[in-house]
Amino acid sequence: MDDRRVLSGIIFINRNGLRWRDAPKEYGPHKTLYNRWKRWSDKGIFASMMVGLAANHGEEKTAMIDATYLKAHRTASSLGVKKGGAAA
């Protein structure tokens, strides 16, 4: 499988907060995406890429790149409340 396609798939999964098995078929099998992500992470490849990207930034500050966010279901705020306003 083409490394560029796999890398695009890994970025797509992380950017959109998806599970591996929800990856679009265009990026290849989800198992391949996960296995490459795991292998490349263990080898420090992603860390090296981030260092390279930060080095080309032109500033001598630390550049932090983070795509972490949490999704909450629209009913999450009312899970502990029963009808009538009484707490569970």
C-alpha cells in the first residue's frame, strides 16, 4: 500500500476523531492504517515529522501541534436526569 495514501488516511482519522474502522475505503484497509500508525509512532517517525515541520516555521519558539478534542453526544447533558426534573 502506498505510504502517502496511508499517511493521508491516518491524518484524516486523527483530524476527524474517527475510529480506525470508520476510515473511508479510499485510504485502504483500516487494519493497515492502524498498523502503520502504530509502527511509525513506535519508531518516532511522527515525532521527527513534527520536529521537521516546526524547524521550518522560522521562529525559535516551541510550536505545539495538537488535534485532540472530545465529542459529546447531544443527549449527554441529560443522561442523569429523569423526566420531571428529579436527579437519578
